[in-house]
Amino acid sequence: MAHWECVESHAVRLAELAGGDVEVARWFGIFHDAARQSEGRDTRHGERAAALVERYRSDLALSSSQIELLKNACTYHEKGMVSDDPTIGACWDADRLELPRVGIIPHPRQMSTPTGKSEASARI
């Protein structure tokens, strides 16, 4: 739960700074790892998280386009990609800023937003 709260806080802050959708970023913090089956390598947990978003879509106060954005952010957050989309970038950077909890220091080139790149640079 602490990880989810930290990711949510980072995602909201990064989305605000990047001009992304803050509500999608907030929900990303909650859903992105909700379907993890282990703390170790757990491929496809992003896809399972997107399936949870779909399952609860009628309970979320988000538009259809926001739901699709959230599902995309969840699906691909574990794939090591970067994004030009300010919302998706904020979400992915938020999760990566929390990687030191498992002994991984993110590199600036793994970050999508200017703030994410700056914060990763300060850690190496």
C-alpha cells in the first residue's frame, strides 16, 4: 500500500507539471500493481491491472477516453518504454521513481517527463 500511495503522489505531481490528466494519474497509482502476483518478476501484471480497470470502469468517475488512457498506462508500465503523452509519461515515471525500493536506480533515459528525467539524474 505504501508503494501505491507514493506512486499516486508522484504521478499526480508529475501530471500537474507535465500538463497531463491528474485524475488518470491518481487512479494509476491505485491500479498499476493491484494485480501483481509476486514482488519479484511478474510479467503481465500490467495487463491484469488494465483488466481490473475495465472490470471497475462503471465505478470510476472517468470518461471513456480517460479509462482507455488509464488502461494503456497500466498495461505498458512494466515494459520499460517511454511516452510522449504527458499523462502516460507521468504515470510511468512515478512508478520508476519508486524503483529504488527494490534496489534499482532509474536512469534519466528511462524517464518520459522533464521532471522525471531531472529527478532520475539527481539520483545517479
